[in-house]
Amino acid sequence: MTPQNELRLLPWSGPDGKPCYLSTDDRGGYMSRLADNIEAVQLGMASDLLDRTSEVLAKQDADPADLRLMLTDATRALRDVVRVATSRGHLLAVNELQS
């Protein structure tokens, strides 16, 4: 088991929206790979959403319902991206301390 300061923030939430953490020394283990894959999917979806958002905003007659949906999706994607950035930033800091 890893020390408390080396827990990995996972790219999903637990009950009540609370963060989930992984404690393992095996960065190639099943849960670590699953988290890596989910992060990659989340980042890819955020990138696609950014492209779609640009298209919607470029329309002069964008429907308010489309704008609301876009903003809702963008908020979710931004939340995921912040979680991925926080997790990866923490992993980088831990790696630097171990070097």
C-alpha cells in the first residue's frame, strides 16, 4: 500500500460525488490502467466538445436550448478535465519526490 500522500485521484466520483482514490504501487495494474483509459476518453470527449462548442457559438441564430445543452456538457467536461489535471499533477509531484 502506498503512503497517504501518494494516493491517485481517480477519474470518477464515489457516492455523493466524493472523490475516489487508488492506493497501489503497481502503476501497470488493472485499476491504474482502467483509470488511464478513462482519463484518455474524458480528454478526448472534452476535445470533441470544444470543437462542437465552437461551431454552435459561431452560429448567429443559435437556439437557446442548444446553448444551454452545450454549456451543461461543457461544465461536465471541464469538471472531468480539472480532475484529470489534478490527478496527473499530483502524480508528477510524487514522481519528482521519488527521483
